[in-house]
Amino acid sequence: MPGRQDNRRKRGGLTGENVQSAGQVRQQRARGDGRLVTKALGGRTRIAELYQEGAAKIRLPQTFTSEMEAVIINTAGGLTGGDRLDWSFSAGAGTFVTATTQACEKIYKASAGTAEVLTRIEVGQDARFHWLPQESILFDQASLTRRLEVDLDESAEFLAVEAILLGRKAMGEAMESGLVRDRWRIRRAGRLIHAEDLRLEGDVGRLTVAAPVLSGRVAFATLLYAGPRAEAFLAPVRDLLGDAAGGASHWNGKLVIRLAAEDGFTLRKILIPVISVLRGGASVPKVWNL
């Protein structure tokens, strides 16, 4: 009966576009869209707009300073091929926002397609924004494409970190093959000040053994600080790095730091102190230590 069939389609039954062919159900994919806009009010950073849809959630723990901490959550519990998350942040004039993740994001084996994560950040006049997600863990045959698009006011301060673990060494796991693409575009007053693209594809295990890549290491991170203290941070960061695999460079009003380590624990031991220096002595968000 036509009427009954239409009702099943409206309820999301196994008809119409939910079925590719007899006995074959289209796999469910995670979608999420989260947006936070802030404003300054009474010497504090306040919510001007908060929107969340699907698997993307934003939680705002109470703070006792002018800073707002935003904890982003993927309620799907990880990402796989075909999933997509969009995050958008706009720090209004004079505000201070730190955005982080509830936990490490896990990127699982992709049967088809790639997981996509897009993060857009705008930082207004005299505002500060610290983008401090915890590490992304990629399992074997994972596929991830990630983009970071940032627009800074001439007077804004911005700190970002992105860390990747190619499997969990302590669990005997390794990402032997798959895809990871990371694209950064950072602009100040409309002018491009930083652009980079990372791509590991195919036989990732063989690629990362090469000395110009990771020399067999499976944990790595990039940090960027763009602000008035970029040059002043260079010496203390280099002192912290010591004999660690990596380096720090300052040019064009920004400080860029690369780190690589044998495993995630070793990476964190150097990553957290470096972040603290770039935050003027403040530590990483508390969720990093839970």
C-alpha cells in the first residue's frame, strides 16, 4: 500500500534511500556541527552564540578567570570513513578562549571514504585563542583529512597544537597503511602568514621509517604561536627541547615547533611543558590529565 510505504520512509525504515540493494543496508555515518561565538562582558568572556548539532557537542566548564574553556566532544566515540565534523569558533574583541577535546580522538579503520574534520577559527581585536585538542590516534587503515582555517585580527594572539599518534605502541598497535592529511591556513588581517600541508598515504609504516620523515617514530606534533611574544618564547622553548627530536623556529611574527617521539607518553612529557611556556606559565586544560 503506498500510504504505508511512505510512512515507513518518514520513520527511517529500511526503504528508499536507506537501502542500496536487497539485503544491503547503507552504513550509518557520524555528522556533527558545533559553533561558539564569544563576547566580552564585565571583564569576563561570555557566550554570544552556541550551536551544536549531531555528534558535535561543546561543554563550557566553569572558570574563575577571564578565560573561557570550551571542551568539544564527538559523541560518536571516534571517526571512520565517511564521518564529518565541523567546528567553528569566533572569539570576540577582548575575549580569551581555550578550546580542547574531552579525550584523544580515535580514527578507526575505514571501509570506504575518509573521515573529515574542518575547524574554522576567527580571533578578534585584542582577543586570545588557544586551540589545544588532545592527540588524534590513528589505527591501521584509518583515513583522515583535517583542515584548520584561522583568521586573526592584527592585534590577536593565537596558539595551536595538533598531535598525531600512528597507533598505540603500548598496546602493540601500529598504523601500517592508510591516509592522514593535515592542512593549515592561517591569516592575519586577511594576509596569509602560515600555510602547510602534511600527507602520509599508502604504506605509512614504510614512509615513517625514513630519516627525513619520522625515523621510525610514531608520535609527532606541530605547535604554532602567533602573537607579540613569539620571539621572546624562542629561547625558553629551545631550552626545553634539549635533545628531544624536533626544533623551534621564529620568523614573520610566529613561532613554529615540531616534535617527534617514540610513543605518545614520551611526546606528552615534552609537549605539555612547551605548551605551558607558550601559555605564559599556565598548564594544559584539566581534561588533559583526567
